[in-house]
Amino acid sequence: MMAKIISERLHFIRNHQKQQLADDYVHLRDAVNNDANINANNVGEQRDEIDNIISAEIPNKDRDPILYEIVCKNMIHGPCGELNIRSPCMNNGKCIKKYPRKLVKDTQTGNDGYPTYRRRSPDDGGYTEILKVRGKKEIVVDNRWVVPYCPVLPRCLNAHINVEYCHLVKAIKYICKYINKGSDRAIFSVNRENDEITNYLNGRYICTSEAFRRIYNFEIHDRDPTIKHLAVHLENGQRVFFNANNLH
């Protein structure tokens, strides 16, 4: 989805790689020759670029009411912990997704390949929202409970879409592992009244597109040109088949 949205940018980058590398070198050389002061924060990760793409905050309700409603509806985790100890994400009294996250004024890059996104407190300009737990108890949530998202995607699809930034080479497996792991598999049981022992079946889950093609007998894969297997044999060594009529 992201590749489709920013396809023009990807196309430009793909066709101007050498020019971009040269431009970066030229600008850096000019800055050094002109005795320019280079901010240490600009060396390495660009935090502003992360904030322009990924947000982990509740939007301004007056400035963008549509995105505000979508984020409050789809991108708020839980709440869990002391606010809702029965939340599905709780294990041994702790949230397996590590919520609530800590409030930070600026985005910080970490050593594990994932940054600590900007989550401003109400004192630093962050916003809050009142939610109901199980439709009854009202609680106030802040940016500690927001799941990171790209503002473009929830606005287009009105759904929960988590977007993370990976800035280490080893973190690329996070992107590829779900594509290359194959079909989802599950062990499920079939229970009947006349069964004395529960039967366990080993099955696999396929997506709707593959199921549709298999139900209507559409081709799953193709091979061209057509190849026919021929039984190669020595002289007088071909296979002979007998049936009931050949025996009389």
C-alpha cells in the first residue's frame, strides 16, 4: 500500500540514485568550504523525517477532526494494565506489547533498530481523549497508548494499520519474514458425540484469493512450453500391461 501511495517518489529515487549521491556530496563539500556549522543532530538518523511519516500521537481535534476520530477509534491500544487488567494483551500482570509507552518530547533512535517515537505529554502540547472501557468506565488516555501509524493510511482505509520504522540492516527481516513464511498452519480439533477420542487434524489456512482460484479450478501456476514425460527404455524393454481379457 505504501509503495502504491509513494510510487512516484520511488520511481524518482530509482532513476536518480547516482545524482542524489553526488548532490549530497556537493552540498556537504560546499558547507565545509564555507565554514558552515553542521548540527550534530543531523548526523545519522533524521528524526524530522520519521515524524513526517510516522506519528504516535493523538491528532489535533480542531485542525484535523477526521483523522482525530479515526485514530481515537482504531489506533488506541487497550487500554490495559491497571486500567483494564482483563485486557487480552496482559500476561503475568504486564502488557506483552509494552504499553503504556513512555512520554518523550522528541523522537529518539535506539540501538535495537526501532526508534522511540515522539509522544508529547499534555504539558508539552500533547492531546488526550476520554474512552470507555467495556462500554462503562470512562478513562482519560494520552499519547502513551497510541499505536504508531502513518496518517495517510488510516485516513484512506479507516482501519487499524500499524507502521514501524526500521533503521538497521538486520531489522529488514521484520519486513520479509511474514512474506516468506508460507501458509498459516493450525492444529484444530473435531468433536462429535460418538467420538471416544478427540481427533486432531493438521490443516493450513489460505487467503481468499487462493481459495477462490482453487474453488473455480483456475490455474495456480503455469509452465511454458508444455512438457510431456516420455518413458525411455532399452530395446524390447518397454512396459507391458495385462488385464483380465489378456489372460484368456
